[in-house]
Amino acid sequence: MDKTTEELLGIVSDWSGKFQGAYNIRENGACAGRQSSANIQIDSKTDAPGLVIHIKPGTMGETVYIPACVTHGDIDDLVYNDFYVGEGADVIIVAGCGVHTDDGHDARHNGIHRFILGKGARVLYKEKHIGTGSGTGMKRIDPVTDVIMDEDSYLEMDTIQISGVDSSIRKTSAKLGKGAKLVVKERLLTDGTETASTDFDVVLEGDDSGVDIVSRSVARGNSYQEYHSKISGNCRCTGHSECDAILADNGRVNAAPELFAGNLDASLIHEAAIGKIAGEQIVKLQTLGLTEQQAEEKIIEGFLRG
Amino acid sequence: MLELKNISWSLPGGEKILENVSLEIPSGKLTVITGPNGGGKTSLAKLIAGLEQPDSGRIFLDGEDITDWDMTKRSLSGIGYAFQQPVRFKGLTVRDLLELAAMRTLEESELCDYLGKVGLCAQEYIDRVVDASLSGGEAKRIEIASVLAKKDAKVLVFDEPEAGIDLWSFSSLIDAFEKLKVTEHKSLLIISHQERILEISDYIAVIADGHVRTLGEKSEILPTLFSEEKAVRCPLGKDTEEGI
């Protein structure tokens, strides 16, 4: 495995030389390592690049790792990964992607993930993205996530884009059955001339289903971000979308949450707040001995972590 | 010791808030500033902490002129300031705030100690985010704890610490103030109208209409502070420029 891959794996998927349990490491569009477990079967797709991952019903407490790395320019990696999570399973899926280029060629990873959660299944999905390297080529990550959630299933998506990704377009769509719950925690930091767009389309179809999307972002330098979420409530359901953005320097953010209530018992809320760091927050930390710059860093660090 | 000499300060529009105020805040002593609302007490605290710069006059810490120092430098030199209105942060936890104040990682027992002084149970609070989910009283107590945790503090300024604090927690806080003063020999400056704080003070200054109206030892000031005569006379009483 490439040294850069190992470094990227360490950042995006807590790699420390090996993974426990099921995993597949994707490096520059090829498989750099794979292992299935007794309960989690990973196979190559036959009709497209990517994986089919079957998690047996009732699988408890296992983690499956499927990180992807692009270590140099002139690579445009496209992958389709399908996850079938069996009834009553309770697992963690660690994705994560790092793109690196030291030359003038673009490095891109486009992961299209499809999740089919069985009745009562619970998944914590962790995804961390980063771009590294000093090359002038664009570092791009464009993830697509499609989710189908059966009765009483639960999916928590914890996604974070740390830094260095020049362009990112994220699209997430989900359909929730009766009693299903989707929780999304998105954190995004852009700087320089980076752009990031994130788009959620969630349809609540089963009674007592619910979605909670919280996006926290920081736009620094001359970077630009777009946030769009659409929650459609077609039943007795709850939906909440929150976009909270901090601007620094000449950063710009366009937030457009959208709600559709197609049922009298749909209870939907959206919130969007954009602004610079409150001056009183900086002042408070300065009175504790931090410089203005240290205070800003600490506030942003906490904001993106929280 | 902190010393203010002939401090004057105006709002950007020119309205005079403090005029020719002089005070000494001795080490190992508790000085209470009291007086009617709008008299300039909070402005004085902000000038000490460096949130504002005086139009004229000088501020000295242990004999060194710190008037031109910014907030960071004043803090690093030992001045702590508990805001009257606690600041909320999305994402920063109570532990974060106390560790920033202490400038090191704190053991749970230490966090427990600081939070216990303001009547909070550490286990319930150390990982709470200091945001709008906290009640006003909880936020106020955490604000005070962040100053109690301050590294190498010499002068600690508390702006109305009693606000939003229940009687039981307030007793713990009184004990903490006395310990800071007697055992740790800190200079304490507390802006307060609270009788129990006035009772544990060494010196009392009454500030009204931007002037120090009355100044002296507690034994001298307190007996008459809340009397009808004094209440009327204080805001219009004789100016003093004497330090304590």
C-alpha cells in the first residue's frame, strides 16, 4: 500500500496498520485489501466498480471499514457501494475518503453509496473527507448517498469534511418507513477558493418516522458553500433541518432549507443561521488568556466538533 | 495590588460614564463596588479587564502600568473577569472552558472542585456544551467557575456573581471567595448589591453617576449603606479620589 494511502487512512478512518473485522481498502480505484467476517460479507459488484456488503440480521457491535484513497493526480475514481443491513443488526460503518495530488492533475473520488436498512436495523455511519498535497490539480470528492429505511430502523450519519478539498458536491436522499429515524450530523470547513455543496432530500413515508439534520459549517478565505435540504412529510412524522454557518474572511454561504408537509400530522421545522463569530465569544476567551486568533480557532474547533 | 488612577471613560457618542475614578484593590482583600444601576460599575470592570480603554487615567498591576495592555496580556498577567452576562458557545463544553482558563488539562477531581464551588455537580456538567441549553443560572455559575479556574490569577473581578444563583450555591460561592482572599491571597473585586457579599468584604466603594461617592472599610461604610439617609445621600454624596 502507498505511504500516502496509509497517511490518508490514518486521518479518515483511524487506521493504525490494520483493521479489526470486515474491511475493504480502495486505493486509486483498485482494491488494496479486503476481509469479510462471519457476519459481514464483502463482494465485488459484477455490473459496476464497487462493492456489495451484506450484514447478516442480528449482527451486533461489529464495524465494517470501507475507506477510499486517491494518492495522485489524473485519477477519477467512481465507485458504487451497496449496503444491505439485515433486520435487527446494530453496526458501525466507517467510510471516509482522502484525495491527494502533488501535481497539476485533478484527483477525484466519487462514492455512490446505497443503504438498505432492514426492520429494526441500527447503523452509525461515519464518513470523513480530506484533501492533501501541494499540487495545483483539483482535489474533488463528490459523495452520493441513497438510503431506504424499513420499519423502526435507525441511521445516524456523522460526516465531516476537514480541509483541503477544492470542490465537493454531496447529495443525500432517504426514504423512511414507519417508525424509522434518520439523524445527520454534517460538519464542513472550507478555505481558500474551495467550494462545497450539500443537498439533502428526505421523504418521510411511514407514520412516526423522523429526521434530524444538523449541518455546521465554517467558510473561510474566499470559499463558498451551498446548503439545501428538502424534507417531505407525507404522514404523521417529525422533521428538523438546521444549518448553522460561521463566516470568516470573505467566506460566503447560501442556505436554503425547504419543507413540504403533505399530511396534517407532519411536524416540520427548519432553521438556518449564518454569521461571523460573535465578538463576545472571542472577548471571553481573550479574558482567559487566548489571543484573538487562538480564540477564533478554539471557537471554530468546538463549533465543528459539537 | 491593582491600582486605578484618575480613570475617565466615555461612550463612543461622548456620554461620560466614569470620571476621575481612583481605587486601590489590595492583595488578599475583597473590595465590593456597589451603587445604583447605570452608575458605571460594569464599565469599570471592563476597563480593568481590558475590554475597554480609558480616555484618561492609568491602571497599575503590582506597580506596572498595564493601561495599554490588551485583554490577552492582562489575563496572562493575572487578571480574571467574570462577565455579568455569561457568554454562550456552540460546541465548547464546560470542560473546554475550564481547561482554557487553567491552560492545562484538568483532572476530573479538579473540575469537580471548581464546579462544586458554584454549586454544580461536575459529573452532570463537564461534558455539557456551554450553549443555550443551559439555564441562566447554570450559565452564570459556569462563567464564575471559569474564572475560579484561571491560571496564576492575581486579581479576580466578578460582575454581580449573585445573579441567578440559588441560596445554597451562593453559600458555596461565598466560601470560595473567602478562601481565594485568605488562603490564596488574591485580590478580589466584586460588583454586587448583595448583602452577604458586602458582609464578607474588606472595603466598599459606592459608585454613582460615574464617580466614587463613598469609599472605605466595610466597618465604616456598611452600617449606613442601606439606611434611608445614606440611600438618598450616596448618589449625590461627596466625591473622593482617595485610594483604599
